[in-house]
Amino acid sequence: MQDAGLSRTVTSDRPIDLAPTLAPLRRGAADPCYRVTPDGAHWRASRLATGPVTYRLTQAGAHAVDARAWGPGAAEFLDGLPHMLCLDEDLTGFMPGHPKVIDAHRRFPGLRMLRTGLVFESLVPAVLEQKVHTVSARASWRALVRKFGTPAPGPAPSGLLLAPDADAWRRIPSWTYHRANVGPERARTIVHAARVAESLERTAVIDAAEAARRLRTVPGIGVWTAAEIAQRVHGDADALSVGDYHLAAIIGWTLLGRPIDDDAMVEYLEPLRPHRYRAVRLLEISGHAHKPKFGPRTPLTDHTWH
């Protein structure tokens, strides 16, 4: 008989738009740790303090999410689900300002931030995405998880995997990172972070600004990577990804009709503080965010051996 797992339904007075809320956790359509099945369910495998968990989330009306979970971490996951989905968010002070942000907020009132509390889980894919094309980073993520990950617990969809734990990431040889198209600088950052993963996890329960400062003490982790982590770990609605190769230009073209640099983006979005990242997400999911294409994309860097 198939294991039914543990279940819970969470509700909120404000809408919950599940798919766009969870989207930052998915590292591409072929992410081995995430699957969306034809019935619209979101499956994901994760490692919690109490052990591995496979969870399945489905939209249950505009204000509710049904959850089912399997594995040693199932109870912990379900207990923390309202916290993860930021159901306690207070948007009283959110003043979108620009007509496109106002329109996006009107169309997607159920967008939530994410507060997984799992620092190392978000750190590795963020480091893989440093200074490379997203398509390359996601290919590296898939290759390494498929080689070193383990099967997700419970009746998970075929091929769903748990990402390696910190010890496994630390032990991956340098040449294996190389074959996965991960340059030595990013590989060293992951290995170093894996060595101090336990202390990094403790930053999940402190102020987001202080957590970012501590993360930046790890060699190879800067402002951009710390923001990418905060967006998923702390539910930080203000964690703007300064230093992103495309973001400033996208914000400029979308809201001003011209390209701008990071300094100009920070200045322009200042009135939206503490909701700058929320505004970016709203523009992304609404389809407003855009940047004109000017010629071919820069070539992909390939470190793999053939």
C-alpha cells in the first residue's frame, strides 16, 4: 500500500498564488529536486534538520494550499509551511508607485516571498550561477545533483532527487566540478561554504541584513549571492540582486524605457524599500519585465572535458 504521508492545509486571509511563489526554488524546468506534475502539483525534495523530506504542494482555492509530505523531515516541513510561504507578511506599507508595478500587484495579489530557512540549500545553486549564463549554471546543477544526489523519500515522481548534503559537496573532487563546467573559483566557494555549513545555517534565524553580512565573510560570496540566498531563505522582500548581469538593464527598460546601471537602479528603486525585490518579482511574473535584444548572446563558457 502506498504511503499516504502526512498532510496539512494552510490558509490565509490574503490570496496565495502558489506557482509564482515557489518559482525561485526551481533551478530550471529539469531541476532534479523539483517537479511539476500534469495535475499541477509541485513536488520537491529537501533536507531539513530532522531529515530528508519530499513534499507535494497544490493550490486549493485562492486562499489555501494543500500539502503532503514524506520522510523523516515531513512533520517539521508541515509545521513550518506557513512560515515558509510567508503567510504572516504585512503589505500595509507597500506602495508600488510605477503603473507597471501597480498593475502587476493588482493581477498577482497572492505572490508571497519565501522563507525556507535552509541556507546551504540555496547557497550552492546561487554560487553556481555566479558570472555565468543561467543555462550553464543549471546544467552544472543537474549534472552534480544527478551524480551525487540520493533518491527522494516517499512515493516521489520518478527521478526526483535530494541534493547532496554539505559533506558530500565538500568531498566532490576538483576535476569533477571541472567536468560539470564549474570553474575553480566557484568550486572553491562551494567547498569552503560546505566546511562551515553548520554555522551558516544559524544565520537563517537572525536579521536578514546581519545574515547577509556574515555570509559575505565566506570567500567568494558577495552582495549578489547573499541577496539571492536572502530571497529564498529569509523571505527578504527587499533583497535586491545588485551586481546581476541583466537586472539593472531590465529595470531600466521596463520602468524608464532606457538602460541604467546598478547605481541608477538602486537610486530609482529606493522609494520601494523595503519591497524592492517584491517589485522585481511582480514585474517578472506579470510579463512586464523586458530588455531589447541587441545581437547575439555572449558565448557560453565550457570547462568540461570531451
